Amino acid sequence: MNKIVEKDMEAEPISGLPVGYGDGNQSLAISLARAEVDQQITTARAYPRSITTAVKNITTLATLDDKSAEECIYALPRGGKPIKGPSIRLAEIIASQWGNCRVGARVVHVDRVEKFVEAEGVFHDLESNTATTSRVRRRLSDKSGRLLNDDMIVVTGNAACAIAKRNAILGAVPKAVWRKAYETVEHVIAGDVKTLVERRASAMKAFAAFGVKPEQIFAALDVAGMDDVGADHIVTLVGMHSALKSGEETVEAMFGPKPSEVPSPPRPEAKDFAEKPKPAEKVDATAGEITDENPVPEFGHSDAMELGRVARRENRPRKVPDGLAENFHETWLDGWNCEDAEAGKK
């Protein structure tokens, strides 16, 4: 006789799969990942790296040509003194030639409230079985404090990953391995006296593509003009351009607001030059002379004429503003008429 078995449908959903199937799959994935890493460590120790070969190959690839050398350095102006260092491109060369390692980077957190993105870079040396991690945060707001759009958040996340990856690689691979390559890169970029003028012009042209004016560059380098830009400055400029090109830094963060975005001083108004009451007179007790404690700057006819010109340029009526002293009325009208005549010629 068949027995009817009742089952509580709410207690345990029926999936059609054997009990414990999910746990087995999870254990299988962990086992496969562990086996993969163990096999890589075994292979790395069976074929250890050659430090001499690694140092030689890093230097060769970093200075393969001028473009490769320029991409291997970054620089950021900070307080009139640039901060220079190896870029993500040089770090990638270092990791590939150091060998027997695993490298990766990922975004671990996006905070739209606090407006920042956090990325993590990982470097695992399989031969020595040591791992290094590095976390980097980048802000997700523009110069006005507004949250960036989704596309720019992705771009900023990628830039944070590149920086975190670079820091992890450079923190794990001994500096003695890549120091020579970095110094050679600086020498290649600096060039010599014969190529200095050409490299100056090339640097200015490269920054012009980002909308950066020469005056902004001179201010960042703390120099007076083009003639003061030397070979050391060329290295800094190339590093700054590399940081902009890779997205590690923005023009606003590197150079500040553009000159066109800086608010201009307000135009003078008639009330600014109106007759003001004389300040209290002060008697010098020793000399018996009366002196002004705070003398008022004199307002002349040239100022009145300029006010008239400004009024015409702003399309205001030909009417002397209230508050202007009577002896300046004719001068104000002359300024208005002169500007009107010049506007008619145009």
C-alpha cells in the first residue's frame, strides 16, 4: 500500500537538484582556484627568474624609443616643486619582465553620497609566495562639488585601478630592479642642448591639445617664461602630460581653473567716484597744522571720460549718472560721444 508523504512547501523549496548540490559546486570552484594558484607557484619555483635578465629587459623596453620613454614617467606640480615617479606603463613593463607573478586591479567601492570611488590593486609574487595590495580613492565630484555622471564615474574608476595597480607593483618589486631603467628614461627624455628648443615646442603643443595655455605651464613650473624652461623641466612636462593622457590626473587639478574661468574684477560705477564727504580733520598739536587722517584719492577728468565710454559700451542712455560732480558732466558726455563714434565706424 502506497504511503502519502506530505511536505512543507514553505520550509524548503524544491529545485529539482540533489541536496547539497550548491555546496558541492562552491567547494569545487574553491578547489579549482586553489589548484590553479598551487600549480602556478610550483611552475614559478621550477623555473626561477633571472634578476640580471629582468633588469636588462626592463631598461631595454622602457627606452625602446622616445615615445615609450615618455610614457614611463609621470609628474604632478605641488607647491612649486614637481612630484615625479614611474608611471603605470613602466610598472606594467616591470611586472611583465620580473615574471612569475599575478597582477590585478578592481573597483571595490563606489560611494555616491561621499562622492568617491575606491580601487584595489594586487600583486602576488608566485616565486616567493608574497602578496602586496594597494588601495586608492578618487573623488567623484567636479570643481563645483556636483556628482559626476555614470560615464565619468567609470572613467574615474579605471584611473583609480591604474594607480592602485601601479602602486602594488612598485611596492612589491624591489626598487633596485627598476631604478636604473627609470634614470635612463629621465636621461632620454631630457635630451641635450641641441634638442632643447624642439622639445620645448613639442611640449607646449602637446599641452595645447588639453586646452592648457603656456602661462599656466610657466606658473606650474614656477618659471618666468619659455627661455627659463630647461632640460629638467622637460622631464617634468613630459611626466605631467603622461599623467593627463593616462587619466591619472585632470587639467583642473594640475593647473587650476583656466584664465577664462577666473572671474574678472567688477567694472567701475559712477557711485564709486561720487563726491564723498571729507574725513574728519585732525589737528597736529605740535605744528598747529590741520591734516587729513585718511586722504581720499582724487577723481579726475580722465576717470569721468572712462565712465562715459563704459556707459556707451554697455548701451546705457546718454544721461549723466546721478552723484557725479557737476564739473565732470561735460567730460562724461565727451567720453560717451567718443565711444559712440568709434562704435559707428565698426
